[in-house]
Amino acid sequence: MASMTETAPAVERGNHFQMHLIVALALVAIGGGYALFELLQYGKVQFNTTNYGIFWGFPIVVYDYFLLTSTGLAMVAALYHVFGLEEFKFVAKRCLWLALAGLMGGVAVLFLELGNPWIALWATPLNMQTSSPLFWKVLLVGAYTALLAIVLLGTIVNRDDRRNPLMYAVGLLALLITLAAGSVYGMMAMRPVWFGGQLPVVFLIESFMGALAFTVFFTHLKNGFNHDTMRPQTRALFEGTLANMFAISIALHFILHAGRVVTGLWSNAEGFQVWGHIVASPLFHFSMWGCIALPFVLMLLPATRRNGMAQILAAALVMIGLLISRYEFIIGGQQVTLFKGSWSPEILSYSPSIGEWALLVLAVGIANAVYAFAAWKLGAEEHR
Amino acid sequence: MPKWGMVIDLETCTGCQACTTACAMENNRLPGENWQDVLFYSEGSYPNMKLSWLPRPCMQCENPSCVSVCPTRATYQTEDGVVLVDWNKCIGCKYCMVACPYGVRFYMDEKPVVEPDIRAAFPGEGQRSWNPPFRMPDEYEDPSKGIGIQPKGVVSKCTFCYHKVSQAPEGVADLDEANPETREFTPACVRVCAPKARFFGDLDNPESKVNELIAEKGGVRLKEETGNKPKVYYLSGGGAPVVPGKRSTRS
Ligand code: SF4
């Protein structure tokens, strides 16, 4: 049946993914090469973090961004595998491969950021510090990685789109990781910008919204950004259910984000002055209006939600906007020191070093390389 | 088991930084990365200005958030209540630094606070990230307690000079540099304080000097709202706020 097979000829598809892989590997070489050179030559002193306030810098932003994108993508795949939403059948496998791709990009950056990553592998599970959200996060990510790999191995062996009962566990783990990631920040009662029980929910919504954006973007990418070659079912999904979900999650994200900003600006409490600093930056307005409000409108209006280019634009803006708001959140939460001394200005300043930017390039490269290779050789884009 | 605590009298402290220097020498600290520091503050503008300073070691909290968040239990509390870091287990995630309300933890792999980077001039070998020209005797070093020369990729903090205080004779109420029997076991910052603004002793011992001072002079702890319950108490004679105003600007 025409509608059940790929519209682009197989050879062309192969070339397309090969090209994607080459570009991705080039990014790995550039980003990884620079970062590794710097780390081996000088060590982490090249990062712009300090012992005087900004402890978690851009690499942590990148890691969390990729990890939460990964868990969100697993949740989107779970809509088909767990909840049986047939509409998501033709994007589910792509989402799962992208979930693995994002995970690998994020974890690679984390390994280069941590002081002793290899010790983490044994010291975290063996010491059972259950009061630490990071302990749970590490444990859950380990289980998630293993199960996701098994599920994907199944798709390589069977080359089909059957629902996999293991996805109940993968979906649940993805959900728990997202909530735990929110708790890592939300439990910090001493840090007013982060603290709050709503943080896990905020992370959940952002993760799901980001995943929908990645689903839309990579589906279009797979079709060479040509709306006409898209499978009719996928096109219907993107103009219907997925567009609705996307618009609702963007709206929720906007409400929660704006709520925190307004509360922060209104409050006199020590620490909240960072919100004034954040709102004064053009980056904030670009992310708020350009990367949240505009995509919402694009997904809301019937004419634009049906337009391929508008879908791609909305997805790309959300992907960029999420990175900006994750950056503002993680760095902003540390910009007012908890205990001031003679060394501490009103607001600490921070901007990523070239080496820290290189880690973002590396993560993007790794994630794309994993996906492109899976699409080229492992059947990530074949459907039966 | 004693519950070691410290009292710092702000009316007596002159801000001379002898404690900071002694701590740096005793514990092989990098210049500027002081486990014990004296923080300076100014409020207002000339001529209506107030200058103040605050000696700040690790608060050695009874309820330390750094211990709760450490995913590997690298940060832990000893039976006598001292918070230490096991460098063999620390993964350098810096979550403890994020969770410490007092900013008293130090990661090794950061830009030097004081240029040029002394680590380059005195490169270390093996686990030692550098080789300080001034350094504690090798027999004191114990990476499982965060004592010695800080390795790369780990976090360090004030140990209350655990290599000293843990050797103190059993049952002593105070570790006082003026007492020849306890001088050797007294933390470096207390030992060198010329105007005697620092006192160190057992908070569980009703006979201790630290308890007497806290009771008689109204000792207070910093940032009580966090619930961390520091074991470092400040005396201010009741005249002025102990903690410099939160909105103080840097001096
Ligand atoms: S940096 Fe080390 S001591 Fe601090 S929380 Fe992480 S593992 Fe624990």
C-alpha cells in the first residue's frame, strides 16, 4: 500500500542519511576535538564556572536539555506503545531512536563535565544515598538506558512497528527521570529561584513540549523538509492531534514560566532580584515571545498548523527557546549568592567559555550521528 | 562522643585574617580559596558608612544539606558531628556546593583566584593535584576524610582540623590553645587568634566554655531559616546585628 511505505526511493533515502551522518560526525570532530584538546591541555579551569557562586555552568544546561528531550521523546513514543494511540505509530520508532540519540549526547557532555565520572558508576548505586535526588536520577537513567537499548535492539531484529510491552517500563522510567530532574532543583529550599514543589511538573511539561518539537523537526528533516513527501498519516497527525498537544503544552509552559517570572519580579525576597536581571536581557524576550508565544500562534491558527514550513519554524523556535530558558533557569538560580562576602557583587556574571560551547556542538553532533546511523543502517526509518 | 562546635566573638575579632592564613598553611589551601575566610562588608556611603567583617569557616551543620544531596555519600558526617568529604568517592558533581547555604566548599578544577596559577609552579604527582611548598606532614593526609592535598576533580571543605581534634584526649570540654594539654589538638584558626575571638569545644558538655559563652552572651547561628543548624555560633554583644545586612554591598 502506497500510504504504508516510504515515498522517497530507498537509495535516495540512504544518501540523505549518509549526508546527515557525515555532517553530524563533522560536528563531533569539531566540538569534541576542541573540548578534548582544551580539557587535556588545561583541564576544566577553562570553564567559566567558579568556586564563588556559579558552580553549575553551561555543560549542565546542555546535559539536562538533552536528557529531558530524551525522556520526553520516550513519553511521546509511549503514546503509541503504552496508550495505543495508533496515530503515533509512524513517529514512535523515530522518537525512540531520537531518545537514545539525545541521551547519548547529554551523557557524553556530563561525563566531560564531572570531576570523576567513572567513580559515579559504582559509587552512586553502592552507597544508597536515598535522600539525594541525584542518586535517584543516576539510578533511573541507568535503568532507562538499558531498557531503551533493549527495546531498540528489538526494532533492529524484527524491523517492525509492533507495540512493545517493555515500553511500559521505559515510559514510566522516562516520567520518573523527568520528575527527579525537576526535584534536583525544586528541593533546594535554600535557592529561592529554584525552590518549589511545582518544579517537577514544570520539567515534565517542558520535556514533553520539547519532545514534540523534536518529533516535528526530525520528521520534516527525514522528508528533506518537503511537506509533500510526508506520509499522509503523519501529515494528519501533525495537523491534528500532535498540533493540539503541541499548542497546549506550549501554552502551559508559557503560563508556568510567566507565573514564575511575575512572582519573581513582584517579590522583595532576597535572591529574586535575579528575575529583574533576566527580564532585562533581550535573550529572555526572544525566548518568551519569539520561541514560546509565536510557536503557540503558529500551532493555533488552522492555516499555519497545516503549513509545513510553519510547523518546522514552530518546532525549531521551541527547541531554541527551551535551551535559552533552561540556561536562564540553571544559571539564574545561582547568580545571587546565598552568602555574600567581599568577593560577591549583587549579581554574579557568567557566560559560557568557548570550551563550554564546544560541548554543545559535541552533544548535537553525537545525537545526530546516532540518529543518522540508526536511520541509515539500523532501520530507524523503516516501517512495516 | 563530643559534639564539636565553635564560638566566634565578633566584638573581639579584629579582621586580621591570621585564622585564614593559619588555615591555609595547615590545610594546604590554594591562595584565595580559603576554607576559613574573613568576609568584609560595607553599608551606606561616605560619610554615613558602616564597615563590618565576619570570620567564616564551614558551619559544620548538625543537619547538613551537603550530606543529604551527595549522591555517593562522599560527603558524610562523623560520629562527633564533623562534616567531611571522602575524596575517594567524590565524583565532582558539585551538588553539595549548590546546596551549601554558606558557600564554604571548593572544587579543585577552577580558575585560580590569585594569578599566576600556583599549581603550574608546583605541579603535583599521583593523586596530588599540586605540590604546595608549605604543606602538612604526610602522615596527617587522609583522602577518605578530605585531609591533605586536594586531588583534581573533587570538592573540599574545612574539616575543623579533624586530623588534630580527632586525636584530643577523651572527655575534654574545650580545646584551648592556652591550655598546654589541649593546644596541639586545637584547630589552627583557633590556635592563632591573637585577640582570642575564637573558642572551640564540646557543645554536648555543659561544662564547656563554648556552652557558657553561647548561653551568657547570646550566641546566634547564621541563616537559621535554612534549618541546617550550624555548630558555629557568633557573639556580637547584642549591640549590632551579627550577620551583616543581606543587602550590604561589596567593599
Ligand atoms: S561534589 Fe563530591 S562531595 Fe559534593 S555532592 Fe558531588 S560527590 Fe558529593
